[in-house]
Amino acid sequence: MNGVLNTNSYISLGIALAIISGVVWINVNVAKLQTTAEMNKEELASVQARLRATELSRESWGYQDMYRWASHLQRDNPSLKVPEPQYEK
């Protein structure tokens, strides 16, 4: 047994362990990156869905709404001159 393990065999074992641990480390990091990318896709889809829902639920601010607001403002503040809202066709 004394002749089987010498300095050269320890160096060879060290190099083999370094290569194996490097391959394992790379595989673990690739798996982490893939998981992060999948999470980012899910988060992006969630944000886009919320944005679509917000855009669809927004009320429009039309001419009649502006006119009602201006009338209410003029009625509550008689000293204030409120211009007529511009009607866009």
C-alpha cells in the first residue's frame, strides 16, 4: 500500500476533484439562472396582466365630465372665472 499512493497520485486526485467540483458548481449556477429567468417571466406576465386590467378599468374623462366639473367649480367659487372646456371632435 505504501507504493500505491505517492505525491503524483495525490496531485492526480486533486486535479480530478477540482474538475468534478467545477462541473458541479457550473451546473448548480446554470440551474439557479434558469430558475431566476422563469421567475422573471412570471413576474413580467403578472405585471402585464395588472397593467391591462388597470387600462381596461380606467374611466374616460370626456367633454361632459369636464363641463360638470367646470360648472361645479364655478358654482362653488363665484369669484373664479372658469373657462369653458374645449370640445374636441
